[in-house]
Amino acid sequence: MSHLPFTITAYFFNALSVLANKFLLNKTIPDPLIYVFYISLISLLAILALPFTRVPNIEVFTQASASTILWTAGAYFMFKALKIGQVSRVIPIIGTLIPLILLIFASQTYAISQTQTWAVLILTAGMIFLTMQDILQKILNKREIVFEVLSAVSFAISYIILRQAYLNLDFFSVLVWSRLILLPFIVIVLLIPTLRSKIITPAGLQINFFSKEGLVFLGGQASGAISEFLLLFSISLANPALVNSLQGTQYVFLFILAIFLSKKFPAIFAEKYDVLNLSFKFMGICAVAVGLYLLTQ
């Protein structure tokens, strides 16, 4: 059985999840903290599986908890960048910066191969192409760049720490126990009046799950869960390197879907699609896809 249809479908659902986030951040959920709060609340459901896990030692629990905190911070900064910038630019830039940061970290412990060096150069070129039109027109938002860098750094360090935890305990146990740290985060948000007011308004919860926006939120979360499941299934069918090498397809889906959505929601997904901009976007997506593929070799 080929992994290709499952892998490509997984990245399609991940693109849908990202677009749902962008829609809600600009239309319904004004503060990314609200989004992070609800995602953390849903993630807490994992603790129901605690009886079926192995109890970690203090070191592993600390590593898993620190990784979750950093990942949550990375998600918050990503949502901040999405609120400001174009989804077809924000996600590829963050997705490119993460492996670059990981390569810099890896270079401190062992030599980087010639293939990885080429990957770094190609990924960098991809980022330049993706933002070239904005740079030429001097409309690239500095705050967006800051949030993208902060997001990528947080995600990258999170993965580095999580890797250490996985070396000492099984995947499932680390995953479940790492969710516990979200409980005090949720309690703190609810106890501080200024933060609580962002979650619970006089009219009720910020997100009405029975409304159109609530369904978009749940749909986005469901898409993210389906994507993760399909990727894990794909890895069971093929080498993880082959699965990860197709990550560039997600950027293609984002670009195409954003074009259609920009016609219905121009204020949210507005982008310029002249020939020059399309050319830069296409070259940038191709370069990122090639760079990510080389990194998996």
C-alpha cells in the first residue's frame, strides 16, 4: 500500500486547520490568547489516559512540561503572526525557520553534511522569494517578522527538549504526562480578571460552539487531529523521510485555498496576485519543498 494518498491528504487537512485559525483570528477571536486557551483546554482531555501510561521520573516530567510550555508559546506567536500577515507567507516562513534553527543547534555537536548545507541555502532562498514582493514594496510588517521568529525559536527548542524526553520514556507516556502542565495555565487564566474577561464575556463564552464560528473552530481542530493521525499512519507505511519530504505540498494547498477564499473574504485573505507576485510565490514554495526534502536525506 502506498503512503502517498494518505500523506498528501494529511497535509491538505493541516492546511484547512491553518486557514480556520486565520479566519477566526481576524473575524471572531480578536486575541490569540483565547485561541491558545481553548486549544489547551481540549488538549487536557489526554490526561484521561494517565492510567494507561508509565509514570515518568522528575527529569522526564520536567522536560515534557517545558516542551509543552514552549510549544504553546510558539503557537501563540504563530497566531499573532497569522493575525497580521498573509497565511501563504507566515506558515512557510515559520516552517522554514524551524529546521534552520535545528540545524544550527545540531552543528554545535556534529558536522553538517554537504546535503544539509545545500538545504539551508535553498530554504533561505525560499524565504526570500516568499517575501520578495513585500520587501520590494516595503510593506513587510516588522511585528509579523518578530512573531514568526519567536514562534520558530519556541517550536524548535520545544522539539529539542521533547526529543530528550523520548529518549528516556515511551512516546505515549511522554505525550500524556506533558499535558498536565496545561492545567495550571488554564487555572491562572481563569483566576486573573483581565485574562478571564477575554475568555468569558458578559454575554457568555467568547466562542459559542453552536454558532457558525464555533463550528469553524471545531472543524479546524478536527482537521488538525485528522492530519496528525494520517501522518502517523503514513509513517507506518513508509520511511519518515519520504513522508516529511512532502511537507511542501501543504504550502501549495495553502496558496491555492487562499486564492479562492480571498474572493469571498477579501478583508481576511487579501493578497495581490499579479504575475510578479505569483512568480515569487511559486519559486518560494518550490524552493522550500526542495529544501525540506534535502533535510530528510
